[in-house]
Amino acid sequence: MHPQEGHALRRPPPRWLLLTWCLGPWHSVHAGDDRGWHMTVEQKFGLFSAEIKEADPLAASEASQPKPCPPEVTPHYIWIDFLVQRFEIAKYCSSDQVEIFSSLLQRSMSLNIGRAKGSMNRHVAAIGPRFKLLTLGLSLLHADVVPNATIRNVLREKIYSTAFDYFSCPPKFPTQGEKRLREDISIMIKFWTAMFSDKKYLTASQLVPPADIGDLLEQLVEENTGSLSGPAKDFYQREFDFFNKITNVSAIIKPYPKGDERKKACLSALSEVTVQPGCSLPSNPEAIVLDVDYKSGTPMQSAAKAPYLAKFKVKRCGVSELEKEGLRCRSDSEDECSTQEADGQKISWQAAIFKLGDDCRQDMLALQIIDLFKNIFQLVGLDLFVFPYRVVATAPGCGVIECIPDCTSRDQLGRQTDFGMYDYFTRQYGDESTLAFQQARYNFIRSMAAYSLLLFLLQIKDRHNGNIMLDKKGHIIHIGQPATAPPSSPFTPAPRGG
């Protein structure tokens, strides 16, 4: 169990806790005893609690979903407010209380920067009390009420180390309410103002320019592929041979005219593709390909290029298990692979679109950003919905696009029916009083809100009924080439009707 979780289990009722923490410093300062404060430091409560590791929005996984884990710092907020008010009185009339303040600050901070365990919680929800306490420390130094020069120098070093320590961790997203966030920003501005008047004690560090990322990536690829041997090398070669054969179907059918001839060519070329043991689709590295629906090959409507759609039978098992199974297989022996369907794993059909001669990197980048937004929404506790379907550029000018299951385009709905969205929802889910309708309407609202924000921020144009999808749960999902609008125009009308 995490230390903070253990504290949460034995935490007293909030009102009692608040009352005790508020009265504690009043008694402590007047009695010349700061043990109450130091108990929170030593026992890792509130501002000084151990950090709960949150999932990185850039590296979220099935086992680690982003969710907010802010520390409970409200009692320390109230406590530090009291200390600030008390210091304004004590600095004029009580050297004993000034000494207590100095001791309290010294024990609350450390000289460590960027260590795994900092002296204070680095969560963004704790920036208010952190920087308010640091501002109190600078006020103590600027008041010139600490006679010992060594104590002043050590305290100053601790204040700046504790300030820099917050910025040593990756950026996080605010979980505070609007009012508290405004207060925290004001506190940081006050700290900056106090620090600016103390700037003669600061030294600037020299920044090292980063190396060329392209050269580093090329070197990394060469080192990784060159280090493979035995089963790992066989797995790598099988995987990419499978990728290339599937994608090459698009090149084979491109010379054929659209219609029945291209359809026949697609089915013929797809029939030549053999399922490699232990391999996956480029867009779905968590699932092993068990079979190909050789009758599913369907050329897409494109005159200049020849994308096609195919369906694959996959077994979802996770990346780690797929790698283990791939390493157990040999290219000449499918029997060694565990392809039994009665192993409790989820088996389903996955459709994908393969392209050749089309740059998928822009789609890929836009959907990675949408996936990042999805993780950020989860991290800050916003109940919004986006579906970042996968697009993978397998080689220059080649790529695979994952198909969204159980979806219909708004254009198809308009062609199949002659009524609007409200009538469609009532016919599909029941009248407004039913739970199914209310849930579908809620799904529509939270997905519409999320995509409206994303489309505005990314300035995605070419929005029309053909690339706006509606799934069976009522979610709106945007698909299609994410061509961006000019910077001067947040929205650009679709070039075609519908």
C-alpha cells in the first residue's frame, strides 16, 4: 500500500482534522513549541505527503490509466495563512517567535532538487501552499530579523532549492477549481516578485543545446536492429514481412481500373498473403492475427491511389504476451504458437484500411495529439469522450488506418432516413424518458464538447457529414484527413456539399 493511501485510511473526519490543524499552530507559536507542524513533516501529511505516481498522458497503458491524484493540502493552506499573519506581528515584537519561524522553515525544506522523494509534494494542486511558505521564508530574510548570517544563507539556499525542485518534475495539469487556481497563480506571482528583489543571490545556469533528434533516432534504430539475434530477429523479420505483404496489395491493385476489375485484383492479391505466426497488425500491437477474411478485400473510392479494406481475426492479449508468443514461434512452424481460441482471450474481427502512395504522418500526428488530449481529460477528471483511432505510417508513403467498430457516418444516416438526429435518437433508443435515450444523449453531448474543443485548437478543416461518425452508443467521432486551416481562419468550410 502506498504511504499516502495508508494515511487516508486512518484520516480523522474532515471537520475535526481542520479544527485540530487550525488550533495546532496557534498553540505551538504561543507556547514556543513547533512540534505540531513538524509532525506533519515527519508523518508526511498534506503538503509534505508522498507523491502518488500518476500515469503520464504521453505513456498511458491499459494497466495505468490517467486519473487525478491531488494531495489534501487545504489544512496546510489555512495553517500557512495563519503563520503569514502571525509573522507580520512577531517580526516587530518577539525574537523568540522569529526563531520558531526560522526553525519551522529550515525543517520544512531541503537542499535536494529533483530527487525521487522531495521534501514537499510536487503535485500542481500543492503549488499554493508550497510557494506561500517559500514567500514567507523570503519575507523573513528581507525583514532582516535573523542575526546569524549562516542561518540566513542556508535558509535562502533551501528556499530556492525547494522552488526549483517543483519545476524538476514533468509539467502537470491543474486539478484545482477555478477560484483556487487563480489564488495559486497569484501566490506564484508574489513569490516571483519577492524573488526578483532577491535576485543578487541567484546565478543563471548554462543551457546545453540538444543534439539533432533525427541523427539520434537513426542511430537508435540501427543499434536496436543490429543487436537482434535468434528468436528476436526471426520475430522482427516475420512481423515486417507480414506488414509489407499486406500493404503491397494496394500497389498491386493500383494499375487496375476502378470497379469489378480492381475488386477481383484485390481479392486475388489478398489470397496470396499468408498469416505469419505470432504477428500483429501495425495498428494493433496488442492483438495476435489468427486469420484473414480473404473475401473481405474491398478497394476504397480513390482515383489517384488504391487504398483497400480487409478484415482480420485477432486475439487480444496485450503487448507483453504478444512479444512472448512471437518469440516462441518459428517462421516454419505455426504449431509452436498458442493460437487456441479457448484460452479465455478476447477474439474478434478487426477491419483496417491499407494505403500506398499516401502520406499518413499528418493523420498520425493529429490522432496522437487527440490521444494526448484524451489522457489529459482523464487526468484532470473531465468526463469527455474522444476516440483516437489508430493510424500508423509503416514506411514512407505507406500506412494503415484502424476502422472504428459499430459506427455509421452522418451522411449514411441521411441517405438511409429522412428525419433528423432527434428523431433518429428517439427511434433508436426510445423516448426522452428512457434511460437508454438519456445515456445516448449524454454520450452525444460529452463527445461533441470534446471534439468541438479539439477542432478549434487544432484548426482542422474539411468537416462534412462523410467524416462525422455516430457510434451505437450515441458518441460523435470525427475521422478523415486532418488538413489544418490557415492560422487566420479558425474554421474553413468544406469544399463539397453534404
